[in-house]
Amino acid sequence: MPGTTQGGTGVPPCVRSRPRTPSQWVRSVPRLAALSLAGKLPVDRLISHRIGLDEVNEASDAMRRGERARSVIVF
């Protein structure tokens, strides 16, 4: 994938920098959505589990134990 390092995560460098405030996260959403829709951000590879609302507490506990990296709540 262009813009990634050899053996990297497959995430473009422009996405790797972490927004530090809530407003930075909000401003990042359109850019991240555009990258995903263009096939340049492999969102599915970044999600470790999909959970329902009834599993949020279990997923949070599993994350603290290091058993899960990123869970997405599916409505």
C-alpha cells in the first residue's frame, strides 16, 4: 500500500498521528471516511471484534486484560 512502511500496519502515515482533543477527532472523521471509502484505510483490518451493546462491559474488561485491541459496537 502506498505511503506505508514495510511490515507496517497498512495505515497511511496521515492517519497514524493521533488526534489529541475531541474537536480534532471530530475534524478527522470526514478525512478518515474518505480514506476508507477510497480503499486507502483498511478499517476491517483495524477492528479486532464486533460487539452488541449488551457486550460493552465484557469487551472493556477484555481490552484491559489485553485480550482485545479494538472493538466496534454494532447496533
